[in-house]
Amino acid sequence: MKKRGMELTISTLVVIILALFMLVMGTVLVKKMYCTAITGVTSASELTEKEIQNLFSEQDNNVVVKKLDNKISKGIYYGVGFVVENIGDSSTGFSYKITAIDLGDCQITKQDAENYIVTKKSATFNVAQGGTYSDFVEFNIPKEAPLCSLKYQIEVNKNGEFYGSARFQVIIKQASWIGSTMC
């Protein structure tokens, strides 16, 4: 009789341990899926040719940003896509640099605003004549950042000469309860 009671207790403990393990693994998996889903990082290369042409015609510039007003939650990764069109005859010597140009009502320094960018803030690239180059600027706003609006500029040079620029706004907002606790 005691042997059966002991077997039942061990079986119960094994089931409880397995259930706890599955609960922890499920929570980790859900957290990873949720945080990945809300990052908002969408590469500009996913734009179709029609959308690219619409962007250039709407903004009338060699450099365009997919979304001019970007609401970014604290603690969340978010990407701002941009596209550069080569309307010249040379395909080499392009470069871009991203800078904070207006801190608005934010009580932070320009360096802090530029540190919100987690990808490269400048790069060189080549693009064929008549072709386009797309990339994205990835932001991660720290949880302690103030709720405010910032303006950034992407300046593109070709062979050291100004080629074009585009501006966009980042509006820092409070993360959702799930986003702030899980991510």
C-alpha cells in the first residue's frame, strides 16, 4: 500500500514539474512572438515598385521616407524605411547620414536623440542609373525617454556633393501594458 502511495506522489511531482516547464517555455515563446510582432521594423525593400513610384511622385524628391510621422512606443524596436532614387548618370559614390534636427519639446540632448538610432547612422552605397536603393533606420526608444516629438533628417550625398534629403518625425509614446512588461 505504501509503495502505491509513493508511486502516485512521484508521478504527481513529475507532472507538476513538466507542467511548470511547459508554462515557462510557453511564456517565453509568447513573449518572443509578441515582441517580434510589435517591433514595426519593416524593410523598405518590401515596397512594391508601384509604391516606390507613388512615393517619389508624392514627395517630389530623390530621397523619400515611407512614413513621415512615426509613433514609436518606449522600449520597442521600430524601423523607418527610406528610398533613394538615382536620377543621374553615375552609379557610385552615394552616402547618407541621419541626424536629429529638431528636439521639439523633448528635454534631451541631440546626442541622446541620435542614440535612439540603433542601426548605422551613416553608410555608403551604390545604385544603378535609374535604380533605387532602400534601407531603414531602426530605433529603440528607452523606457525612461520623455513623451515628446523629434525630427530627423536623412541627407544623401553623391560624390561628396549634396544630392537630396528627407525629413521625418518620431513621436515617442507610452508603451502598452503588455509591451512595457514583456518586452
